[in-house]
Amino acid sequence: MNDDRELFASDPAPKRRSRARRTAVAESDPSPATVSEAVATLEDLRAAGERFIREQPLLAVGLAVGLGYLIGRLRR
């Protein structure tokens, strides 16, 4: 077996640089633009789920069966 000398260099591997310690950044109060409220209500989510089941019943059943299978496997 012929070894390629370029792959087995005698130079030691370079040492990793230590991470610089960072000071904690003081967080200010979040601005009103970054605070988000719930966009969808439970009724909106329910309507979207029902619409998904009506439009793509095979995919919905397949996802339900697959999820049930995974839950069953995890419980064992």
C-alpha cells in the first residue's frame, strides 16, 4: 500500500484559538415594533385545518396515520 506523503505531513495540526470572552450586552425594553401578538385565533386554526382536510383528504389521512405510527413506535 503506497501512502501519499502529502496526506501525512509531519507538521503538527494548528492549535485552536480560544474564544474571546464577551461581555453581556444589556438588553433594553423591546420596542413596540418587535413585540408580536397572536396572529391567528383558535377558530382561525380550526377553519384552516378543516379546509386542509376537505381539499387534500389523502394527505391529511396519510399524515395522521404516519404520526400515529411514530407515536406508537416511541411509546414502545
